[in-house]
Amino acid sequence: MNRREVDSPYAWFRLGVSVMLSAIGGVGMWSVVVALPAVQADFHAERGAASMPFTLTMIGFGIGGVIMGRLADQKGIILPVMIGAGALGTGFILASVSGGLASFSAAYLLIGMFGTAATFVPLMADISFWFEKRRGLAVALCACGNYVSGAVWPTLIDTGIRSYGWRTAHLAVGVFCILAMPPLALLLRSRPPVRAAGAPPPAASLRKISLPPAVLQTLLAIAGLACCVAMSMPQVHIVAYCGDLGYGSASGARMLSLMLGFGIISRIGSGFLADRLGGLATLLIGSLAQGLALALYLMIDGLTSLYVISALFGLFQGGLVPSYAIIVRESFPAKEAGGRVGIILMMTLMGMALGGWMSGVIFDLTGSYRAAFVNGVAWNALNFLIALFLLFRSPLIARRPATTRHAGSAAE
């Protein structure tokens, strides 16, 4: 086998490089979460206003994912990753010298739209063309880069903020991105194999959902929005939540790292599950589990218990986002996969943006995060109901009674 072919050793090497790039570029998502209390105090802002940089990061991330995904389709993966390195470096340096919340937020919009976005959707779409037998696992592993980032960066940034201040910490991150990312990007110069990029899906897939394409696309987009509104509550506000409870921001940063570290395990496990059960069943299982974990936050707020719940939350929800990419590859032609994956993942990021902002506003109105957790549970329920509906529209479910009757007739 040619070393540049599908499922080859080079494909696995390429996956490893993609994970590293995603882990570096993902810093844009998590740095603002850890810096939120310090930035809020420095700029004398309310919690809702201080959450706006994260909201703009997620909005930029979503829009940029579509832009960078299409750029990768036209020019290959190198150009968007190089742009991402420049945008991350420039954005973090601008953030470090910002004079107010507006300029700080604008810097994070740049970081999200052209920086972090270049290291997530394009890399996931690219790696899906390099695998056939283990596509679910490969996409899930690539998506793990985002959680590797979340497991490593929060503690590093929190240490930097406490030791040198949030401005110096941002400057250091920007310089690191400019120096580290371009050499890794050059290792991805090979274009995807033609037979993978142009291969149509099986004519009669048991996992293809029997709905008009526009309806299916819309429902998946709404599901993606809903699951990530729910997901954002602990991920965006856990540091501030721990501070409000008197446990300190350092405990919150460690919980976030623990949450996202267990999310890596979840994403790998979901890849194996998707290869066996399909993306839709994996989404349904993850949605149910995430809802249960959110409910636990409503019941318990002890320090040790919060560490345990945060680990469970990470373990339960990590496989949700990659499941959408698998569902698209199972349900739509390969030539449409990049655009459709980009749109759905954009909606998941819009959900993170909306949820992060909404939770901050709810906190400002009520003085507590309890109502924000209830809000997350409600959005998660919407995601679960959509996934359940799609499962019952799956031919695998619809044909089961007929298969059973046929088997019974044969036995007679």
C-alpha cells in the first residue's frame, strides 16, 4: 500500500499532527474562560459583560469554521492552518495590550474566527478523507485535540495569570502559537487521496436517516445548538462558579482541566461506539448522559463532589460533537460533507456562545447559577428529543418489525 493511501501508517501520522495542531489552536476557547475573573475585576465589568469575549470567540469560531473549511477544500489544509497561526499570535498579543473590554473582546473575535477555527473544523473534515475502516475513531481522535487543549491550557494559563498577570500570560501564548504551529502545518502538505474524497456513500446504508436532506440538516443544526447551550454552562462558568462558592479560581481551573481530560476518554470511546452503532445512536447516548450530569450539578455543590461531577460531565459529553460529523458522513454524499459538517459545527459553537452569555446574564438576574443549570437541563432535553426522533426515522429501527415477522414466517 502506498504510504499516502487511506488507512495507511501515514494517515495515522497525519492524525497525530492534526491532534497537536488542534491542541495548540484550541487555546483560544479556554484562555478566556480562565481569565474571566481577572479580566472582569480589571475592567470593572459585570459577569454578563465579562462573558462577552467568550461569546464573540464562539461566534467567530463558528463562522470561521465554515470559511476556513471552504478554504481548505479549495487550497488544501496548509493555508488555513498558517492563517490560524498568524491570527492566534496576533489576537493574543492584541488582547495583552487591550485598554478595555471592547478591545479585549475584538481580539478574541479575531482569535476565534481566523485562529481557533482553522484548527478544528478543517482538520476534522480533512482527516475524515484519510480513513474508511476506522473513520469514526479517527474523527473522534481528531476532535480530541480540542479537549487535549482544554486539559492542558487552563492550568498553565491560570498559573501564568497568578504569577505574572493576565496580560503577560496572553502575550506568551501568542508568541508560542506563532513559533510552534507553522512547522507542524508543513507536515500536512499531502492532499487527501482522490478515491476517498470522491467516494459516494453506500447505496442502501442501514444508518441513513429517512428524511429530506433539508429537514435532516435543520434538525441536526438545532440539536447541535441545543446540546452546546447545555454544555457551555459548566465549561464556561465553572471557574467563576467555584470562586462564588469560596473554593477559588484555581480549583475551578483544575475542575475544567479534569472535565476536559475525561472528555478525551469520552471522545475516544465515542469513536469506537460510532464505528459499531453509528453516529446517531452515539449522539443519543451522549445526550442522555450529559443531561444526567447537569442534573447532578443542581443537587451537589461540595468541593470534592464538584470534582467528581466535573469528571463525570467530561466523561459523558465528550462524544457529542464528533457524532454530528459521523452522522453527516453516514447520511449525505461525501462531496457535501465538508459544507454540511461546517454548518452543523457552526451551530454547536453558536450554542456555546449563546449558552456562555445566557448563563452569565441569568447569574446577574438571579445572583446564583442554579437557574443557569436548570436552563442547561432544558436545552439538553431538546437535544435528546431530536436525537430520539431521528433514531425512530432510521431505517434500522423502521425495518426491525418487518425483519422480525420475516424471521417468524421462515421459522414456520
